Amino acid sequence: MSMEKIVSLCKQCGFLFQSSEIYGGLQGFWDYGPLGVELKRNVKESWWKDMVVCHDDMSTLDGAPSPYAMEGLDCTIIMHPQVWKCSGHYDLFHDYMVDCKETKKRYRHDQLNGRWVEAKNQRVFITAAAGDDEVELIEKRAMKFFKIRAKNIEDIKYDGDPICLTEIENLAEVLGPDAKAVGTLTEPREFNLMFKTYVGALSGEEGTAFLRPETAQGIFVNFKNVLDSTRQKLPLGIAQIGKSFRNEITPRNFTFRSREFEQMEIEFFCHPDESQKWYQFWRDRRMAWYHEMGIPEDRLILREHTPDELAHYSIGTADLEYAFPFMAEGEFGELEGISHRGDFDLRSHIEGKLDEKSNPLELQLDENGKPKWKGSGKNLGYRDELTGEKYIPHVIEPSAGADRATLAFLCEAYTEDEQPDENGKMQKRVVMKFHPRLAPIKAAVFPLVKKDGMPEVAKKVYLDLKKQFKVFYDEKGAIGRRYRRQDEAGTPYCITVDGQTLEDQTVTIRDRDTLEQQRVKIDELRDIIQRRIDG
């Protein structure tokens, strides 16, 4: 499987297009085509159904029944700027970037890897963008930089394996990723990732606002509203699906890292004494969901963050990582994070300052030495009606990217094999083996030929199925070519109306993966397809 083939198929079949493509495109932004919008919608709907609507409200912690409730929210993209000041995003949400004075390009400091290379009495740290085939690319760049031919490749000496640019103190000895000269990279500096905008007629600081960099804060500031309006008790999960925006320095790897993306997040509020158990529960539950949707165990890992990786708010974080094709052999890319946030967020919105235990970083202070950003002062704590205990809940956050999940399912579905055509000749077949719940089109309906009343019957079947599923009708071309077009789209079932249909009101239903064909009655089609989708 190659990323180039997947990207090509995405455009050819209508899964994904470059945003504003006719004007040269806009880096970090992508449009979902007819098939892509259906696939992504199915991913979101499956997540919502499994995590929110049909959640297991009698799940267990250490064998004891522990009922929990789930509710949903849909919050605004633009919120009061004080939200981002109290949450820490205004002060802490940044990456370090370096600029190349020669090429005028900008890079994230921690996304450049390189290697010390020696030749012709000169020692240089040659870099490549993280994620590329670093060893091969660095070798090619070294040959070009030192002007050494392939036959003299042994004249190049390497000192150690590739390491991150963050480990290099003297940038004067570094060759930038696209530069011809050494020492063109600037010293790293902070770059805030939030998109700034303005609300109302004022375009100065008084009207400054931000596009949200995450959906979570909308849930935290509405925590009390949800409790009061639903009369739910803890433990309680509040879920939200929505757009977020981050002004990434170097968006890359197709939709993996983009500037506009969609999140599927749960903030799960629980008693502090039970939070560690719930953290383990959600790690296991989210891993199981990806397996249920077709990601095999050997391509998905759960990696616990080391202490120096943890965000300022995190007590513990684990990443679900998938073996994306653009990663090096044996490496994985983040698909979803499950974080134990403690009481950091609710406490921050109450007090307007960060908990010193959770966040040792020094924030801006006013002239009196007090935190510059004031909280809401609202009571976002919880009182247990049965015991009378009052506490600030701890929060477990399973945070998934709808775009990354969709990309992972696209990559996992892509398959190539050989099948005989209508003449018995073996032909290469590209098939997208989506889980039936995720497949953009559930079934395609074909008349075997465009005569003898078959199209009329096929259209009736199509219109009947369309009331329940996303269905496609096609009567153009040989039946084998029609099958292959649907295989590329990932359609799990193809239904063919033929001469026998006119006699006994049965059709053939073809399975995309096994290629088995079964004769079924027309009036049973809807139930048969639904059962197969549900598994």
C-alpha cells in the first residue's frame, strides 16, 4: 500500500479534493467529495451511536456495576476570549518554528530530523522533514551538497543515527531541508496556533476573538448547564462533534495534519477516587471500537506518554496510534488521545488561574502579582445528593479526530487483487474494503441489460432501498466493469436484476469481499442488507 495510490484514488473516485484547487489550492485545507462526505458522516454517526446513544450504561469497574450517562452538546466555534485565557491556550498553546533565510520557508522545530555528515574535511548536520525516508533523503542531499558522485559514496561518513533538530544547539552548522547553504535557519521562536478573528464592528483588541482550537472547552463551560437541565448524576459523559482550527506551521501528510479539522470528543466527569479506573476503561473501550470498525490489532497500538511528554493539564495520557502508510516501517502515527485531565479545566474556569500542581509554568501576572486572567467565579463543582459530598470532578477525555479516523479507514480499506473479467482474463482490481457500517454506498443496483423490462424492475428496487440506505443505480457498461467501479467506491453489496427476476421476483446479491453471489427475494432485500450491515 502506498500513500500516492490512496491520494490518487481519493481524487479519482471523489473521496477528497484539495481545497480551492482551481486557484492552486490552500495548504492544510481539504474538501470532502461525494463519497468522502458519506464516509466521514458514517464514521461520525457510528462513533455517536456507539459512544453516546447506545453506550453500555452498565459497564463495570473491577467487576462492580457502574452505571453512567451520556449526553451531547453542539457549541459555537467562537467563544468568549476569556475562555482561552483561563484554559491556558492563550499563553501556552504554541509550537516552536524556524525560518529558512534562503528559501523563505517555515518549519516546525520538532518536525525536522537530521544527521551529522562528514566529507571533504567539513562536518554538517543535514536535515529532512520528519516522516520522509530520512536515511535515503539525507544521503542524496549529502551527495549533492558535497558534490560527490555515486561511485565515491564511501567518501561520505555519518556520525550517529538521525536525530531531531531540537537536540542541535548550534544552527550555524545545519543545512536546512530545502537550502543549498549551511546556517540559513533562524533560532526557534514561539508561534501561537490559534486563529485570530474579530467580532462585531471593532477590529482592534476590543473585538478580538479566536476560532476554537478544540471542542473540549465548550463542554467544560457548559458542565453545570448540562447537569441542571438533564438532572443527570455522575459519572457522566458529555460528547461533541465539531470543527476546530489550528494554524499549523507545516500541515502535511494529506489530511493527517491540517488547519481545519473535525473532532469527536468526550469529556467524562467522575469522582476523583474512581478516575484512574475510568481512565483504563476508556482506553480499552476506544481501542475496541477501532477493532470493531475494521482496524486489525497489528496495525493499532496503545502508547502511554512518558512524564516529559505530558501536557500541562494531564495526569496521564495514552495515544491510540495507527500504522499510516506515510510513516516509516514499524512506526505509528497518533489517531486518538485518551487523557486523564484531573480537575484542571473546571478549576481553571472557576478560579481563572492554573493549578500549580498540574501546571508548573508561570503565567502572566498583573501589577499586584495576581493571575492576569480571572475565572468565571461560578460554581462548577458537584454535590452528591445521596452522600452530600462536594467535589470538583475529575475528567477523562477520549479525543478522536474525525478526519484522522476517516483517513485511517481509507488506508486500511485500500486493497489490490486480481479477479477474472467477463472474458475470463485476469485483471487487477482495486477494492476499498470498508466495514459495511462505514461504506459510503451500501448497495448498488444493476439491470443485467438495458432491455426486456429489467431497467424498470431495477429502478423500483433502487427506489425502495433508497428509503433506508445510500444506494447507487448504474445501467451503463458491461456488468464486470460496473462491479469494479463499485469495488473502488467500497460498496459492500451489488444487486443484479436479470431474466430470472422477471419470472420469480428474485435478484442476485454479490458480496464485495468474497465475490459470492446469492439469490434472494426482492421483498426480503432491505432486511437482508440491514442484517449484513449490522453484522
